Amino acid sequence: MGIYKLKVATGTDLCAGSCAQVSIVLVGVQGESAKHQLPNKWNNFRPGAVTDFDVNIEKDLGELLLVRLFTEPYKNFKMDAWYCQYVDVTCPNGQLYQFPFYRWMPGLFTVEIPEGKGIILSEKTHPIIQQQRKVELEKERETHKWKCYADGAPHCMDVEKVTDLPPDDQYSFLKQSSFNYTLTSTGYEMKLEGFTTNQNSWSDLEDIKLVSCLRKSDYSDVVAAIWKEDPFFGSQYLNGVNPRQIKKCFKIPDNFPVSDDMVAASLGTSTNLHKELENGNIFLADYKILQGIPANKSINGKQQYIAVPMCLLWKNPQDQLVPIAIQLIQTPGENTPIFLPNDSESDWLLAKIWVRNSEFQVHEIDTHLLRTHLFAEVFNIATTRQLPMGHPVYKLIIPHLRFTLEINVIARSQLINPGGLFDQAVAIGNGGIAILLKRAMDGVTYSSLCLPDDIQTRGVESIPNYLYRDDGMKIWLAVESFVSNIIQYYYESDAVVSADPELQAWVAEIFKEGFLSYKSSGMPSSLETKSALIKFLTMVIFTCSAQHAAVNSGQFDFYSWMPNGPTSMKSPPPTAKGVSTPQSILDALPEVNTTTTGMTTVWLLSNEPKDRRRLGDYPDVHFTEEVPQKFIKDFQNKVAEISQLINDRNTGLRLAYSYLDPKVIENSVSA
């Protein structure tokens, strides 16, 4: 009995406030209070408000389990949505209970918010909490349903447009405004210069700078200056936007008949191909996944072309990774030349351009879209459907799922849809995306999503100057340590993990809907131990944050100079040596408007809107206990230390590798 002191926090977004009538019921182990209307003064629920209320309750409720919030019309005011961050309740005896929410209450709405301590469901869980979790998940499963986007691809959210998404999955007002401004301003600049309607081929490579100069990044000009250099070409496999394409080569593939004589000029007289293979200095980038993918026919009404190259690279004595042989078709023969660095300048340059074009296709659909965005969407939907807000795993990963659904719906409706940006500018176009996604899924394994395993599988543990590996491993280990601390705190034993029904339903749904129950993927369908859970959660967080940053943030740096990553090619790959000329290179490259669309696209993809949250930045306080909050602080200190190491290392580098600097890594794929 007595006065219960409430603190109610409204979100800071411009639209977070409300004129609605807010009421509350407190529910404890000894009963629940009457429904109390909270005074509706003009500033009580304005954006950013943290308002105190006193509620006189006539009976002792005991330990508080949850609060029930209501939003209802106030007088004759129009009903609007309210974003509630949290409710804190101090009991008459001084005991503080925290109820974190961080969600929208749209219109006429009722919700039960459990007390903030993370709880793993068991027979000992209070029946009121058991019922709250059951009702919460039933509601979420009504609003978050699966659908098949493309045969063989991960399933996705069953909505067609952003406005169909539940409010909690939509951008904030600030982020939406920023995104729209970036989109419209970039297009307007290009329109003003007349580039978007110009279907002519480029008459000179230097003229491409007329487009690239309209938007710049820290490194776009550097890339434009050095793009022809072989060491730079090779370095992009290590520190570019697709740093997981190469693998160590122990034997030259039968369909890539490179001989010692062919590469002798590159290797020099002191070694040969056989020795370099034995010494572990030969690497392969193979794009066989593109074999038979239909090429786009809708770019300016012209047939586009796709190569299926293989590129052999050598780690030379200067610790540079350089290309030494390129074959543009998977089938060897008289009309399938192997291009070499000592061929004519035009032959060798055009061969490298074709490889970079293939790199663009594989990077965007496999490495970027599938392995970060689409899997993040699977994690998001499964989490919403299977893990209630009171579950510690929900609290751990929800910051890394922020705005995932909106950015992915935008991608499906504007980027990879029929007539979208890919149809307008990319070689595979909309018609090839589904086929490539299905093939890419066939190659997805659990180990390939776990950085330490992937590094080992590809045999790139010791290749020098692999900054993606070095920085990524620091972050992986930091995330793993943080996850381990949280899991060890909440799960007393392996038996508790295996007996957690909500956790097991979550993992099973990810396996079914995201990995289509493919046992060959190695993706677990259940988790029986704490160590298995720690690894799985580390993979989830790393995929949504660091891995996405590694393959997304540098796109404009490397692709804004179009010849270094042409989105499409409008002439077929050469079938003979000695026929390429500077003019034939220009004839093969995309036209002015296609170049412009491609550059605009990578600008949008790699320049995230405002309302950003960096790795380890958790302003929404889902964990209310002191110990997990200490673990968060430890994690923040560790990523700050990693950031300092990366910045110190980058000093003096011609092309600094900053994509895995925690200060620029977004918590989620929402960039």
C-alpha cells in the first residue's frame, strides 16, 4: 500500500510524442492495481520527455512482474502513435523496478511490459510471465509472417512496401528524412549535368571523371589514379569490398591450364609455378558461380555480357598479391586465351576489367545481399516471432537487428525489383538475381559465416597485409568475449541451453526459413551447449555489424571509378589475344547513363543516413541488471581499444583500411 513513483520516458524521435491518454496497471505477485490514467499535460509525453508520476495504490502488490500500458483517445484529439522507451517504478519500500520497452504504441493499444531482468523460460517461471510471453509472441507471429522471395533463397518478410511494415520495423523520422534527401539530391545532381539521359559510350576514360567528380570520398580519387596497377588489383581481394573471394591454390585447376612457361616472366628466374604452389604463395579467385547466368538485355535496349573468369594470383617477395594469369571462360580451348601481364597493355587491362565486372556481380548478390542483408532479415523475423522481449538473447541481439526490415524491403522494391536499379545498370539484372542467389545458397556453410573458420578454410591465415582478416579477427574475438560473458551469466549449464524452449524454437526457425533446412550447410537446427550458443550468437552479431560494414562501406571508394568495377559490359569477352585496343575497351564499358546509375547506386549503398548507432553503442537499455551492464561497458572499452589500434596502423597508408574501425561500423545492416 502507498505511493508508487513512476518515471515514464518518451522517445527522442521527432514523431515519438503523443496526445493520447496513457494509462497504467501495475502487476505483482500479490495482485494487480486498478487502471490509473496518467495526467495528460501538453509536455508529459512530448519527444524526449522523462516524466514523473505518483500513483496511489491501496494494496501491496509485492514483487512487480510487469506493467500494462494503454493508449486511448484523449478528448476529441486525433489518436496518434506514441514511442515509449521505458517505465521505471519505485515502490513504497524504495525497491526500483525497470520495464524497458523501446517500441511504438500505435493508436488504440494495450501492451504488457515485463520487468527488465532477463528470464529463461522454465517450469519455475511465474505463470503471469509465462502468459505474457505467450501472448506477446502470438501477436508478433500475426504481424511477422514469412514468404518466399525467390526459389532457393532465404525466406523474407511478407510485405510488399515499407508502409506495410509494423511501426517498430520502420525507419525513424530522422533516418527516413536523411535517406530520402540522399536519394533525391544525388539524382538531381546527375540530372542537372545531363548524365542520366546520355546513352552514348565513353569516348575517353578521362571523361569518366566528369561523373565521379560530382561525388567524392576519401579514397575515390586515389583508386582512380592507381586502378591499373597490378598490386592494387590484387590488394582488393584482401582489403576491398569483397575480401572473402580468394582461396589458397594447391593445384592448378584442370580447366585453367596455366603452365610454368606462361608465368615465368612474372615469377622471375629464381622460382617457378610448382615451387610457389608448394610454398603456399599461389591463390585463386574463381567466378564459376556465374556460369550460365542470363545477361541483362534491358540496359539501353542492348544485350549485356557476363564472363566467368578465373584469376591466378601470386604473393611475391615484396608481400604483394599480384595477378599472374586470367582466363575469362571456364572451358579451356583455342578460343579461350589465358591473359598474362606481359601481353599487350590493352589485352591485360581488359582482362582485369572483366574480372572486376564479375567481382561486382558476385560481391553485390552473394557477399553483400545474401550473406549480410538476407540472413540479417532471417535473424530479425525469427527473433521477433520466437524470442520475447524478456529473453536475454533478445536483449543481446535486438540492437543488431535495428531497421533491418525496412532497408531490405527498400532493396526488394527499388534495387533488385523488375525495372529497378539493377535492371537499369547491372549485367545480371533482375532476371539473373534469383538464379545467382540460389547458387550462392548452395555454397553457404555455417563455417563460411564464422570468420575464424572461413579464414582457415580458404587457407589465408598467413597471407600478409590482409587487414580485413586482422581487424575482423579482433572484432570477432571481442564480440565472442562479450557474448560469452552474457551467456555464462544467464545460463547456468549446458542443460539450461538445451532445455530453453524459446531459444530452440528460434534456432530451428532460422535453420528452416533462412537455410531452408539444408543439412549440408552445417547450420545448426538446435543448440545443446553454451559454447555452441556463444559461437552462433557471435556469428549473428558479426554478420549484422562488422561483416556488413566490411562489404558495404567501401563501395563508393572502389566502384565510383567505374572501370575498376563496371556494373555491366556491353561487348562479349575477347576470344583471342592481340585484338584489344583502347577503343575496344571503351566499347565494352557501360554507357554514360549506365555509369551514372551505377555510381549513384553505390553512393546510396555506402553512405548511410543519419540516426546511426555504432558497434557497442546501446542507448536502449534492454539489460537492467548491474552485471550485464558491466559486460557492455567492458565491450565498449575493448572496441575503443581496437579502434585506436586500427587508426594507429592506418597512419601513413596510401589506402587506409578503416571499414572495420568500430567507430564506423553500424550495429546493424540498416546503413
